[in-house]
Amino acid sequence: MSASPPQAFRSRSSSKLISIPTRHDTRSGKNVVRWKDILQFFEDAQGVMNGGLAVLFLTDDDLEE
């Protein structure tokens, strides 16, 4: 199995990119970044945007985080 690719993030106040390793989610089959991993680098983060779209958290079968 190959390593999961990192995902790049930056705060609104900086152009510096931070690459955070992804983890493979066996339920969805996708590579994901956990919120707690994002908060290690961006302590005051309140959410994630991709362009003008909010990035939603993964949920369980009951749509709970």
C-alpha cells in the first residue's frame, strides 16, 4: 500500500501552505484529514473552505460527526 498524499492548507491571513498527511478512511475508501490534525497547525480554525465552498465533516450513518 502506498503512502497517503498530503493535503495543503493555509489560513486566511497567510499565503504559506502547510501540508498535512491524509489518513485512509476504510468506511468511505477516501483519504481524509482529521479535524484534530488541522487544529494542531491552525489552533483557531473554525472551519475549512475550498474556494468559496465549505468543506463538511465526515459523518456516521446517523449523519453525526
